[in-house]
Amino acid sequence: MSKTLESAASLPVNLPPDVAPPKKKQPYPFWLGGVAATIAASITHPLDLTKVRLQATDDKRMIASIRKTVHTAGVRGLFDGITGTWLRQMSYSVCRFWAYDESKKIVGAGPNAPAWKLALAGSMAGGIAGLVGNPGEIIMVRLQGDLAKPPEKQLGYKNAVDGLVRMVREEGWSSLGRGLGPNVFRAILMNASQLASYDFFKAELLKTDYFEDNINVHVTASFAAGTVATTVCSPADVIKSRIMSASGKDGSSTLQVIRTSLKNEGPMFMFRGWLPAWTRLQPTTILIFVTLEQLKNLVDYTRSLRGQ
């Protein structure tokens, strides 16, 4: 009897002629995450600008730094270096979301994958994206911190493209790799904590009876992911900002920056700017993932209209 059932189960199932087999869902465009990140970063740019200036200058308090910026350059000053932010997001973030999806396939991280597999995929994506996005990261940091420096130390980049051209011309091609080590390390930490923890928290929340796959779970998972990512990434973020904001030979060595900072400020320098970093990363993380989920819904809707 059991053999009969097994042989029957192995027989092909013929669908009626008017019923089409289910189509395999197409992957989303690889650049979707980069677009979501660019939108989010544009909205939260003033907070990111303040974070960089707290980390790389003598500014001590977030509100005082914002007031100083507005007093010096007006409200438009809060968007200093926005072209650097766009360059960074359209290189680094496009790469990291694409690499994360591909890395999850490699390590076999499905919808209910354990946290370590998601973190491994995030680490792989971060390493690749940190390398690709390093030039954009340098330009973003320099544009954001430039006007906070004394006039004689300002670089005076007009925009991100002008900054890239001048940096290569004045400091050589090797300048594109300035701070590459801490930047890649920070990118690994960020993606292992932010992307992986979002997927993990979202999956865990959906297992409960309190959440469905809608904006409520997206916001809650994003909030948790933002807090984890801020704390994990703070040391590498501070060191990276100090190295990249320097020009020439000043502060070009990671060990030199760490030694000098430890001597002058103590070990807590690694968490300097944590509050503005958290204040920026929380809305940024929420905006990134909520925007990304909505863009995915938009792609699904347009495909349904085309019958794909």
C-alpha cells in the first residue's frame, strides 16, 4: 500500500489547460536599495553633517554645533556637502544592498535564517561595498567638515566631482585609498549589524501574534537595527572620520590617530558623537528600510500591471 502511494506521489501532476503554472518571482532591481538609501540620507543630511563635525573638529555638543553651522552659513549650511552624500550612497549603498542579496544566496540564508548566517552575509557585503565606496566616503567627509575648519585649512571643494579630481591631482591616486582599512572594517560592522539585524528582528517579530508584514514591523525592526548598528560601529566610525578629514600626511596612519586620540581624550573618544550618530542613524535606518519596502511594493505593483 505504501509503495503504491509513493509511486502515485511521484507521478507528474497535470494542470488543467486554462490554469498556468505559478511564475517564479523575479528579483528586485539591484539598485533599489541604493535609491532608498540616497533618499534617506538626503533627508537626514544635517544630522550626519553634525556627527562628522563633532568627530573631526573641536565642537563638543550637538545642538551647539548645529547653531554654529546655521550662524556661520545659514540654514543652507546644514546641507553642506550634500553632493558627497549622493556620491557615497550611489556607490557604497547600491553595492552593499546588491552584495548582501547575493551573499545571502551564497551562504544559504533564507527567510528564517539564523542570525550568524545573516551577519556573515552582511560582513561579506560590507567588505565589498567598503572597498568600492571608499572614494565617495572620503569626499563626503571632507565636504561636510570643510567649512567648520579655519579658513587657512579649508580645502574649498566645489562639489563631489571637483573634490575627486582635485584630490587625485593634488594628492595622487593613492589618496583614494586613504582610511581604507577602518572604512572597510566599519562597513563590515555596519552591514553585519544593520542589514542582518533588520532581517533578523523582522523575522522574529513576524513569528509573534502582534505583527504583520506592514509598516509597523518595518519601523520596529529598523529601530532595533539602528541602535545595534550605532553602538557596534561607533569606534570605527570615529577613527575613519578623523583619518579622512585630514589632508596630506596629517593623521594618515590609523595607529597614529588611535594613539593621539587615546593620549588626549582617553578610550571614550571611540564613542564621541554617539548621540548624534544614533539620532541620525535611527531615522536613516527607518527611512531606508521603510522606503525600500515601499519601493519593492511599487515594483510588484508595476509588474502586476504588466502581467509579469
